[in-house]
Amino acid sequence: MKTIFSGIQPSGTITLGNYIGAMKQFVDLQHEYNCYFCIVDQHAITVPQDRLVLRRNIKNLAALYIASGIDPTKATLFVQSEVPAHAQAGWMLQCVSYIGELERMTQFKDKSIGKEAVSAGLLTYPPLMAADILLYNTDLVPVGEDQKQHLELTRDLAERFNKKYSEIFTIPDIRIAEVGARIMSLQEPTKKMSKSDPNQKALISLLDDPKQIEKKIKSAVTDSDGIVKFNKQEKPGISNLISIYSILSGKQITEIEGMYEGKGYGVFKAELANVVVEAITPIQEKYFSLVDSKELDDILDEGAAKANSVAIKMLKKMENAMGLGRKRK
């Protein structure tokens, strides 16, 4: 069975975009692959965080993973900082990374714009992301399009390490879903829906109530022609909403176009709101029963133990390949 690794930052409430682009796919993948799902809290601190909010977000995210359908008996769910090998391996991979290639990362550029100063961690977190992946002999990494550049760097670092030191790393492949991999903002449909967006009308949180969901979808930016037709370039707003409808309902895009031919955006948006509410209500019910439970802590404890047992073996291989520590008889 091949191995999958994926990580999500606990930097805010999970959005419908996170669910469609990642979690919903993970539920299917856990039956076909050896899956590691990581709450990457060390990545979150590359920008300032309130410690109490961060800790709450870690628990919230873990509960939403389980509520979304992740089965801890099939997949390993854990918190990054509870597996020290991640930070240790991340430092070692920093030492085979080049400043120029890190400065070229699009996300670093985007998050640095207009800032008087940014943390060194914001520049060097791609090697930590590479460590996250490479510690588990990962074969496949499901990501959104915005993370493709970081995965390409991970592959480069793995190949560089293998060539320079020892052939110990599996070179991971990138998996990007054809539909739904990048759900866009409801207010700026050329931008990705983000849980850190200051405009709450731009996103749907998995914990929004039905009235909030209906209101946000009704106010979603579309265009003036009123035709429910999928065309990302010319009609990004309605195309984004059609993608959401398609993923959550299981209906093909062409089928949805046919269902709403001549009906206009008002009818479409109202029925899309019902589709969204129906999809996330069971998730919310499971989440609220789990988030403050001992069961959730037990799941994360077991996940950390399983991840540690695998990660430490690869870390020892890395240290041996680089000549770190003492050679023991």
C-alpha cells in the first residue's frame, strides 16, 4: 500500500474550500493508501499567533478531520509539534536548501509584500514542509494548485540529498484534483478561498450555521448575464459556485448547467445553499460531540505515537547519511 502525507495549518476555522479541496478527498484516500494527516502547527508560527487561539484551533482542526470522515483506525492523525523529528529533519534539509530557491517561492513573496520585516521561518518553512513529507517515505501528496511549487522543491531537495549523501528518500509525486482542488473566494472569485481572509463574506466556514451559509452564497459575486454556465476564464464567480455544487452533490457540471437552464442565479444560489447545509450539518454534529472529549485526545496521542515510531527511523537514516552524532557499535 502506497503512502500519502498531507498537512493543514491550524491558523483559523476550516473553510468549505479546505473541506472540498482536501478533507473530502482524504476520506476516500484512507481506504486505498497508508495515510498520514498532520496538523502542522509549527508552520502556523511563521506568522504571529495568539497561543490560546492556536491551541484551540489545533483541537478544532483535529475534531473536524474526524467529523469529516477520517477514521483513526485507518489513517494516522497527529500534531506536528508532537513529533520532534519534523523540526530536526527540517533543519537538516535547510542545510541542503539554497537561499535563492527559497526566495523564489510565490507564497513567501505574497506574504512578504508590504511588511517591514518577516520572520526567517517564513522564508525557510518549505524545507520543514519537505521534512514533513519525506520522513514517511511518502509516495503521493494531495495538494491544491497553490502548493505545487513547494512540492516541486520537496522533490528537488529529496533528489539533492539522495545524490549528495545517500539514497534514502522516496521521491513523492504530486496529486492535484481536476475539480474542486481550488475553491475560490465568494467575493473575489479569482482568489483562493482562505480561512485567513478578513472578509468573512468571502468564505464559508464548516461551522457556519444555515442562515450564515444562505446569506453568504446569496451575496457571492457572479456576473450580470444570469446564465448558469461553467467557464472559469469568462465567468469565474458562477463557475466557482458550480464546482461547489458538483463536488457536494455528486452531479456532473453539465447536468447542473442543464438543471438551471433559464432559471437564473437566484434560484441556483438558493438551492446551492441547501446543498451546502445538507453536506456540512452531519460534520458539525460530529464535531461538537468530539471537540472537547477525551476520545479526541486519545486519538491524537495514538497518532503521535505511530508517527514518532516511523519518523524517528528516517531521522536516524538522515543523521547517519550526514555524519551527525556518534557512530555506535
